[in-house]
Amino acid sequence: MDDAPYCDTPERAPAPADGGPPYAECVLCRKPTEYPESTKGSTLCPVCAWQEAGRTACSG
Ligand SMILES: [Zn+2]
């Protein structure tokens, strides 16, 4: 077997570093957002928020 074990690591957001609150996951890409986990509704990371804003602006 030549499987590289480190390739088996799932692409998940790492736990926040010390000193920061836990951030909610982006609902689209599951990366940590700028919002705390207690934020209600959909949370988007800056990238997805920017893309959503652009999509909304271009759809009308
Ligand atoms: Zn995202």
C-alpha cells in the first residue's frame, strides 16, 4: 500500500485559534465566517457574500 495518510484529512475548517469566539460556518462553502455561531439565519463567508452580492446585482 502506498496510500498517503495525510491525504485523508477532510477539508474542514480548523477550530478557531485561542482568543477568538467560534465562528459559524459558511452555508455555501463551510469555511468559517466573520459571524459568531450564535448568528441566526444563513451565514456567508466574505467570499460567498461577495459573490452573492454580485449575483444579486447582476440578476435584475
Ligand atoms: Zn463561503
